Amino acid sequence: MGRARRGGAPVGARARFVLCSHAVRDLVTGGAGYVGSHMVCTLRRAGHEGVVLDDLSGGHRDAVPGDVPFVQADVADRPRVTATLRDHRIAAVLHFASRIQVGESVAAPRLYYKGNLAASIALLESALDAGVDRFVLSSTAAIYGAPKSVPIEEDHPAVPVNPYGETKLATERMLAAYSRAYGLRYAALRYFNAAGADPAEPHLGERHTPETHLVPLVLETALGARPHVTIFGDDYPTPDGTCLRDYVHVVDLCEAHLAALQYLGQGGESGAFNLGTGQGHSVNEVVEAARHVSGRPIPVVYGPRRDGDPPALVASCARAERVLHWKAKRSSLAQIVEDAWAFHARA
Ligand SMILES: NC(=O)c1ccc[n+]([C@@H]2O[C@H](COP(=O)([O-])OP(=O)(O)OC[C@H]3O[C@@H](n4cnc5c(N)ncnc54)[C@H](O)[C@@H]3O)[C@@H](O)[C@H]2O)c1
């Protein structure tokens, strides 16, 4: 379902980007992807300069404003990455680049051990070589596997049930060890379900190929690009039988990264933080919200449960609230679907 968007960032967005010698410079790996491209725009609104490094294996060049330095490279390419960190005098790395499909990670785990874990090892080597001592990792609720209880706190046992979660957890553990040994400071931000789009940046939205995330799948169905949405299981022990997930707006996620950068910049202690809302929404509720926002019918087909899908994944965000002073502000289901729909209806 890859849809090409023409024109890249609007002129107004470019005009807001003012080069300033005192601006903080951050490397955004995966900055041509969904969350990373939103981050680039959030950074510059906050007066930071983002430098994007992306191999375009899953991202879109037109998601990165033309005046933002862009390096097309694999994060595992140590000479290119180290040179980029040095040349741009990077203060912190925001590491979004990753393979992201749970099912693919089960079918082809080598892609995940190489593309996520080995690539992160190489990236950290480059960071240490270049003297970068702040690092923010895009981690995931998938590290918890099937939780024993919800809402999930950060010290809940981490028992991932697929290689995607395993490689993210291994990266977190590497960061913890490097932090103790080499003084690197990090925040591992464990996103629950990212969704939505930034209404201030109309060229940005969720464009994965293949798309596996519920909100865009539902909205593409509303647009007639898919015949129906398949709901995997309606016999879970949840109020309507479908799985509960914690949806967090991409704008809120980016604000959390800014908060983490500020926290680390002020000498904050390394650690992991859940990013969600503390509230679960069922698959049926998401479909209903999309019908309401789009005003269109969205046919659904109920299929069997998928292996490894827990009934409920809902975050406790008390730690992020207490330590990072971050709380999701734009993440009501209605707002998420409305902002995502604005992007999809335009695309
Ligand atoms: N989207 C979600 O709901 C969600 C939930 C939890 C965690 N995350 C994490 O957030 C991050 C961003 O997710 P997204 O949805 O924006 O994904 P995305 O696929 O849209 O973006 C990932 C980007 O990384 C790039 N990339 C991949 N491997 C690379 C490599 N080796 N070198 C250079 N670039 C590479 C891709 O080209 C792409 O632009 C990922 O780390 C993902 O695991 C996302």
C-alpha cells in the first residue's frame, strides 16, 4: 500500500528552520520513517537541528524536509555513521531505525538480529568512537511479551515472545551495560501503539509497506483501498472480546523524546520509560471510532486469534510522568483517528 507523496515538506515548514550555531544537534536514525519524520519536525520547532540518517529501506525521502541534512546510509555502516556524528558535532542520538514487523521477525529472525541488534551494536560503537554520550532508543511494549498484569509497569518481567521484542530488549540491556561501563546515558522509550499524525505537518503520516498497524488499516478500508479489516479473535477475556491496546499519538511520542533529551541533558539517570496513556481501547472500538470520524462503512471480518497476541497491553506511565514530566495530551482515541484520517484522506 505504499503511496508516493509529492513535494515533501511545505514551504512554511522549511521557512521555520533557522540554522543557528548554538542549536543542539541530534542524529535521528530512521528519520524518514513514520515516527522519526515527525521527530525531525518536532525537534526543529524546539530549536534543535536534526540530522537524518536513514537507508530508506522502509522510509520515504519526501518525509524529510529538503533543508534537513540527510545521510542515506545503514546505521551499521560504522565509517559513515562515525563521520556523520563527528562532522555534524552531534550531541545525542535518537535511534528510530529498525525493522518493525512482528510476524516477519518470526519468519525471518536473522533480519531482526542483524537489522536491529547488530545494527544497534554498530551504532553504539560509532557513538562511543565519536564521543556522543546521550542516546534515546525507540523501544516497545513487545519486550513484555504476554503480561501477567495490566497496567504494565517498567519493572514487569520482560519476556518477549518474538524476535522483534527480543532484539529490542537485547538493545536495552546493551545500553544498560554500556551506561554502567562507559558513562553513556540513555532513555529507552517503550512505545505502546503509536498512531495519528501531526496536523501541523500535513505531509507527514503513517506509510508502512506492508502496513500492519490497525489505525491505518482501518482508514485504508474506509477509503476503499482494502475490502475489509480482519480482526484476529473476538473471544478474548475483554469487554467486547477483541484485544485491548494502548494507543499513543505520534505527537505525544515526539514530545516524550524531547523531554527525555532534556532530562538526559540535565544529567538525568538512564532508564526505561513506558509511553502510553494508561487506557486500553479494543479493536472494535477503533473501528467504530473510524466509522464515526470518516462517516464511511468499514466492513470487518473476524478471523482466528494470532499466536502471541496478548488480550491486553496497557501502559502504566507513572514513571514517565514523574521523571520526565511527560504525559500524553493528544492521545484520546477520537483525536488520534481524526488526525490520522486527515492524513489518509489527503494522501
Ligand atoms: N509504530 C509503532 O507503533 C511502534 C511501536 C513501538 C515501537 N516502535 C519503534 O519505533 C521506531 C520507529 O517506528 P516506525 O513506525 O516509525 O517505523 P518505520 O518503518 O516507519 O521507520 C523506520 C525507519 O528506519 C529506517 N531503517 C530501518 N533499518 C535501517 C538501517 N539499518 N539503517 C538505516 N535506516 C534504517 C527505515 O528506512 C525507516 O525509514 C522503530 O524502532 C520501532 O521499533 C514503533
